[in-house]
Amino acid sequence: MSEIYRTKTMGQISESDIGSRVRIAGWVENIRDHGGVSFIDLRDMYGVVQVVFQDTDLLKGIRKESCLSVEGKIRERDEETYNPKIATGTVELVVEKIDTLGKVYRDLPFEVPTSKEIREDVRLKYRYLDLRNQKVKDNILFRSKVIRYLREKMENMGFVEIQTPILCASSPEGARDYIVPSRVHKGKFYALPQAPQQYKQLLMTAGFDKYYQIAPCFRDEDARADRSPGEFYQLDFEMSFATQEDVFKVGEEVLASTFKEFAPEGFEITEAPFPIISYKQAMLEFGSDKPDLRNPLRIMDVTDFFQRCTFKPFHGKTVRALKVHAELSKGFHEKLLKFAQSIGMGGLGYLKVNEDMTYKGPIDKFIPDDMKKELADIAGLQADDTIFFIADNELQASKFAGQIRNELGERLDLIEKNAYRFCYVNDFPMYELDEETKQPGFTHNPFSMPQGGLDALNNMDPLEILAYQYDIVCNGVELSSGAVRNHDIEIMKKAFEIAGYSEDVLKEKFGALYNAFQFGAPPHAGMAPGVDRMIMLLRNEENIREVIAFPMNSSAQDLMCGAPGEITEKQLREAHIKVRD
């Protein structure tokens, strides 16, 4: 390293340097004037060193966040001035020479050490300043370590890293494409990949046994706390001659070892093999296909009981129930009812179980006496239990019950602390009815293998067909989706036909796979854990943007660089584009 600007980084300074002359470089974090003697805290990526100015004239023109190179001797600090908060807290540098490398010409938009307390739009506009905040910077450095570990893990497991194209063909894969106009080919467009899906399947067809990459993916989707708009990264991998169970083993090995390596101290991690929960079971017991296993509450189906009961509002509806063993106040019930109404429920029925196993609650009188013991047996009720009831159509009843489960878990402080709880969710339906067309459409990944193969496609109700599709879920967050892929051209044609795609459309939209599958394609399967989400969980961040160096805001805007932005008329003409009002 050149010694023009520095001979050591802040992280290399220690008591062994006392008496030595060194040069360090970094940014001014604080300036303190102590009457004839001034101090600054100089910060680089590796740490902070206190710098002493006995000649205060040297500080003229120096402002917070100025970039400096300073030279001088390291000495021990007075014992009463030790700073245990920093690694160099027992030493300081007495300045003999100073060079200003980067001046500050404008007032700072915020104080760097407290930038996380500033409005997000301001932080993102001045992200290069926000990234100087040690906590923000640490997230990005942590991200680098995790990605390096993932690469090493995959290489050690025999996977080969292969980069797939960024400019590709637009195809209907579930989300909106970002499209890129072609200058050379008038009226035609590239698309940015939603995922390397087709390319990795083509790599398997080409004879590569195990592929992976830290893959950038682009989807024109709205932002959420756990989803960055525009782009994200995933650990994409695929294996030839592999079953669902083979993929599960790789996913468990990679994720369990990564979380053990990087989880905060004291956190527990699910040991392999991870629990496997079917989609049907997940929707019934958890009210979600992203179950949070840290919550001990489980949803029960009591539909049949209430169809035989005299409580008419529940007749003809799916009825779910949740029981808790806790003393609940009137105020608790009122707040929970308000929550239920806020998510669209008409009400929230409940029963309190008394010491003598009688019931107290608004619907007690509607349950015949000769059926009350049956309810206790079905739900496993005990004295001092409270059971809540959610009734609606099957889809809404599951959804509402899941939200009530989450709310009860939070309000009653039932969520397991300091734990990462993994599970697989599998056996997803292959098709679902499109709300507009009322015709079957793919629920998950159009390239998935249906369970039962061609026979199932030819002979079963499409809505009853399950696919070899699976997700990895951690603490209620979907970390990965994947599938055993469809590699048979005849199965592919039939699967797409059911979803409303003619063979001609299949050839047009997925021509590469259509052709490749006619030349000896092997069985293959894979998945793609989300890197951003993984790091968000490991850093205990509530928003995914905190672990991305230069994220867009929730409106898919880069406030720092001004994207999306307008382009010149010349650029539009070269791309053969006319902007319409």
C-alpha cells in the first residue's frame, strides 16, 4: 500500500505504536476545543483514533466529515481520559503535519453518527454519508462476509459458479419485467431477468451437474419491509439427477451452517433436517404459507362442529379456532376485537373456560349443553383457556386466523426469543383459478413438475394437482422458493395448455426450453434463497433496505442518482421509442 496518505489504518493502531511516528487518514467525526488544545476523532473504515492539535491554527477550515491525512507521534492518553468504547481508546496521535484531502463545502444534511434516526428519504438521498455511520457500514461489511461464506460453502459442496445473462427475453414468469429497448433491432426489447430460471435449466440440459451464482434478479414489484423494489440478490442453485429431498439436504446444509456462523451470540438455530409442512397443513395450522414456528399457537378447524351447532352465523362457513392459556382482561378482548375489525373481520367470537369447565362468553348460549363437552374434547380445552373463533369462506378464514394467531403471539409475548426457526413448505397446488378469467393458472413456478406427471395432467381436476414445489421459511419470512423442474416436453406442453398457453405460444415465449427438452434433458431441481432477506434476519433489521448498499426507496426510486429519470430525445430516437401522454 502506498504511504502517501497513510502508513497505518485506524484498526492497526495500538499501544505498541507509542513513540512511533505514523500517518493516518480518514474523516472528522467530532471536533472538540479545550482552550488552546483541540481534539478530533478521526474515522476510517477500520476504527477511530483521537487526534490532538496543540497548534489549533492547523484546524482552520476543518469541518466535520472533512477528509484528512495527519502525521504525528502516537502517545499514551492520560489514564483518566481512556475511552473504552473504541479499540484505540488508550492512545492518541499528536499532530505534526496535516493535509486536507477532501474539503466540506456545504452544511451537512445530518450528523453521520445519528443518521439512522433521520427520515429515510434524506438518508437515501445522501446515502454515501449515511454509509459512513458505523452501524450502517457494518451491515454492508457483514453482507460481504456472508456472501463470501456462501460462495465457499457452495464450492466445497461441488457447485460451479456460472454467470447467466442480464439482458434476456421477456417471458411470463409471475412478476412484471423490466424491459430494455434494442437500438439495433427496431421495435424489439430485452428484459432484465426476474431470475436465472431458464438459463440454469438450460445449464442442466447442457450437462453441468451442479450450478450456482449470487444472482441479481429484477422484478417490477411494490416494496415491502422484506422486499426491495426493483432488484435483489439470491443464492441460485440447480442440480441434475436430483430429487426434492436432495435439494432439501443442500438447502439445510447451506442455511443451517450460514446461520450458525453468523447468528448473534446466544441464538438457537433449527437443526437439520428441517420440519416439512405441506401447503395444506400450513394454511390450516398457521393461516399462512410462511409459518413462524417461534409462535407456539396452532389453528384448529372446528367447521364440522359448528355446522351441527345452533349458532347460525357460522353455518355454511369455514370456522377456525385458536386457544390460549392466559388470564385475559376485558381491555385485552376489546383491543383484539378492534384489531380483528381493522383487518376486515366482522367480529371475533370467543369462549372463556371456567374452573368447572363451563363456558363464559358471547356465544356460550348458542352452544347446546350436550355439545359443550364435545367442543372441549375437539379443542383440548382446559380450565382458564380462552378459545377464539374465526368464520368466513375457507381462504379468508385461513388468512384471518393466521393474522389473529400472529397478533395473539405478539400481545401475549409468546414468540420464542433469540431463535431462527426453519421449515420447508411443500406440496403447493400446481394451479389456481384466475380471479378475472376464472380459468386455471400457475400458482407458483410454471416450470415445476406436477406430482403424478402426465397422467395427473390428463386425468385430474387441475385444481387438485400438486406440484413438486417448495419454500424455505424462517421466522415467518420466505427465504427461498424452488421446485423439481419439468424436463419432459410432453408434460411441459400439457401443463402450459391447462394454463391457457397454446403450443405456439410456448414455442414463442419459452422457445429455448421447448427446444432443449427435445434433446435428452436430465431430471433436475433447485432453489434460490434470498441473500438480502437472509442478511436482514441475521442483522435483526426490520427493513431490508438497511442491508443494501444503495437501495431504492419504497416507490422504486433512487433518490441519490435520480433514477428513474428522463432521457434525451436523441436517446429515445436511437431506441425507436416515443413517449405517450
